[in-house]
Amino acid sequence: MRNPAQRTPAPSDEAHSPAEQRVSEFAQLDDHALIDELSTLTTQTARMRARMFDLMAELDRRRANAA
């Protein structure tokens, strides 16, 4: 089953690069929507970085205990 949030590309989309498609998609959004999206991505990035730090710290701890 297709995710309803995903749109089926129009035939004209196929002629454009992914970067051009994103710019076209962004052009349809107002400033508030762009800022909201950026805020969401920034929060997700911060969480991913924290998770990566935790994973690296755990690996370091395991290596130190194994030595």
C-alpha cells in the first residue's frame, strides 16, 4: 500500500533533477512552513548527534573494558 503522504511524480517531474524538484516543492511552501520544516530537521539532527555520541561512548567503554 502506498503511503498517502508520498505523491506520485508527474511525467514532467522525471525531466528534472532531484535538486530542481526540491526547489519546486519549496517554492510552493510559505515562510512559516519552511521555518517549521527547518526547525523539525534541526531537532532531529540534534537528537541523531546525541545518539551517535552515546553509541561512540558505549563502544569506547566496551573497548576499554576489553583491554
